[in-house]
Amino acid sequence: MSASADTMYSELAHVVQEVPGVAFLAPGLRSRLRSLRATSPLARPGDDTPGITVSAPSGDTRTTVEIRLICRSDRRTLDTTRAVREAVDHHLTTRYPGDEFRIIVTVTGVT
């Protein structure tokens, strides 16, 4: 993974965590496995941002950004989801003008 991809993951994690109503990003499978075994062969550089996946499917001109998060119970989940999508969209269009993104926000739990 390139340094710019690492930067994108860090930036997106910061943007998402600043949205009111977000408790935390959902832990991914690699993070769970890594916690069981510190030297997991699945661990890769740049894999330190659970809950965020960035991919560019072949044949699609858009980059897909998937955010998986846990919401706080004191806020409406729908409002939080919309706010996260808007914040991520604003960040990406400002930081990467001219690029097209498909943003998917999935709530995996409420705490």
C-alpha cells in the first residue's frame, strides 16, 4: 500500500471520528486476528485503520469508499449515517478534485 493510501485512510478515519454520534470505526477481521496473534501473517502495512475499505473495481471509474462504524445510542443512527456520508464526501471532493467516489456507510452496531 502506498504512502498516499495510508494518508487517505488516516484522513478518512479522522473525518469519520469527528462526526457527532460516531462511537468508533468497526473493527475488521484482520484487526481481530491480529489481536489474537501479534505476528499475524495477515497483518499488512496500512492495515491499521479498521472500518474503512477503499477499492477501485475494474470497469468502474469511481473509487468505492466503504465506512463501517458503531453509532452512539444517544443520537439517531440515520442522522449520524447521513452526516458521516456528507463529511466523507466533502473531504474527498475537496482533497481529491476531479476524482469520483462511491461512498457506502454501514452501521454495524449501536453502543
